[in-house]
Amino acid sequence: YRIMMGFGDTTPVATGDHVTCRSPDGWTITEIRASVYAASTVGDITIDIFVAGVSWLTSDLIIDQGEKTSETSAAPVTHPNIGVVSDNELAAVVLNGGSGATGLVITLMGLYPD
């Protein structure tokens, strides 16, 4: 199961930006990734994720300067698996937008309960 939240490819990534959506069903988030269309030229991009208004991450989600994905981060994101109920608000908040980055996309992945 996947939910993607994001901005347009040419939209600059800026500190304080946020995007929200509602969970369409109950499920468990097990993995998270972030990517950008154009990489930051100065500074890392850091992101926090909120589920029902509560910060979910143990460490921030980071896209390193010059990279386009969090999968290559020198500091991998840590988080517990979390159960999400139908209609929970899911939010991504940019804590640091770096400089020159555009097109942020957050992908939440997980499983439906058995």
C-alpha cells in the first residue's frame, strides 16, 4: 500500500512548507521515502512526518545536499511501524528546505492488516 504526497516539479522546496492528506483506510506504515526533482545545492533537506498531529519519526527524514532521494542519506531515517486508522491526517513538514531544490515528493509505504 502506498500514499504519495508532494508538490509540483518546479515548486521550490522551502522551510515551513507542508502537505497533508487523509488516510483512505486503516493500515500500518512500515517505510518512508522522500525525493526531489532537482537537488538542493546548499544544505540538506529535512522533513518530519505527522500522523494524527503527532510526530512519527525517531529521526528526521533527510535528503542530503546534491542528492535527489532520501534512500542515499548518510543518516537513514528511523521510525517505528505505526498503525493508521481510516481518515487519520497524514502530514509532511519541511524543517529545512536547503537551497535550489524543487519538486518534493513523500512516499509512505505499508501493509493492510490481515
